[in-house]
Amino acid sequence: MRQALEHHLNMQDDPIKTLRHIGPILLDLLLGARAVTLNRAAAADLSGELGAFISQQGREPSGR
């Protein structure tokens, strides 16, 4: 996601074009199966450590 956003910013692309490309990536990041699984696991963790870790590290896989 970050790389895609930086690319569009560097290219000074039209904002609509940028949103069309980045929108689906953002939706998947927030609402995809991986995100739902992580959120459920964090909610079930009574210690709060998993939620804190996810918050600290971010939700985006490093390869995206």
C-alpha cells in the first residue's frame, strides 16, 4: 500500500486514478480475511498484547 501511494504521489497522478488503484488495496487491508482474523485474535487476547503489537507494527504485510 505504502509503495503504491508513494508511486502515485511521485508521479503526480490524478487523484481519481490514485484512489481507483489504492482504494481496493486499502479495503482489503482493512476488511480482508487476514484483517478480520487478526482483529478477532486481538479481541480474544485478554492480555491485550496482540492488539498492542498489531497497533505498533501496523497491519500491512512487508511484501506489499
